[in-house]
Amino acid sequence: MASIAILAATSDRNLALAQRFAGVFEAEGHAADVIELANMDMPVFTTAHSKEHGAPASLDDLWARLEAADGWLVCAPEYNGGAPPTLINAITWLSTRWKDFRALFNGQPVALATSSGGGGEYVITAMRNQFLFLGCDVVGRSTIEKSGEDARQESLEDVASRLLKLC
């Protein structure tokens, strides 16, 4: 059975979407680890902060949880046509481990989902481009919840199935 890390970039509708996905994976006998990025103690990355204070302790936990997973599913809202700061900040902190961060991302199966007040297509495109740039194998289909409407269960199941095929 596979182990899936599910990143929730916010603590509201995208966390609820992440939990719904966790239920899909668990119903099929897989392990699901929902990681709520908004609750992690991870200051905004700056080079000055990094040099003065080093990496936050929460980075080790995030790294370990992502490294232990066979695949990742990312649930993030659209912020001004792009990804939210919580997700970008976490990826930036992960990349500070420049000697081995590519090993975390290269070939990593990743699926994408969003619950957004707007269309959601822009954040899916932004995340797809970023995770492809990092070397991940991104699932072709994504799940998009629009204007507070819950995504169809069939969409969650199909995206989960596609991710599991890559794991």
C-alpha cells in the first residue's frame, strides 16, 4: 500500500479538501498524512533570516514527512492568479537544502487540487509549472472546487487513482 503526503496550503476549504482526499486514500487501504502548512512554524524565507537563524525546526519535520511518502497531493487556493505564500514559502525553505533538495523532488509523483473562490485554473497551472520545474512527475488531471462548491467525489477518486498509478 502507498503512503501519500497531502499538503494543505490553507486551514479552511483547502484543508477540508485535503481531508476528503485523505478519506479516499484511506478507504482504499493507503496511508494519508495531511500536512497543514498554515500551522507550521515556518517564518517567511529571506536570505538574511536564513543566515542569521538557520532553517526553522519545522523544516526537518516537513522534510521527513515528504520524504517518507510515495506520492504527494497538494491542495492550495488561488491567490492573485498564483500559488499562496504558505506553499511557496515551504518550497523555498525545502530548497535551502541545496545539496539534496533535488532528490526530494526528482521523480516524485504529485497531484494537484484547489478550492478557490475564483476559477482555480491559474493556481493549478502555477503549481504544475513549479513542480515540473523541480523535477516532479505531475498527474495530468487535477481537482478544482469553484466558488465554495464541493468537488465531485468521482473527481477526487480519479485524481487519487492516477496518483497511485505513479507511486
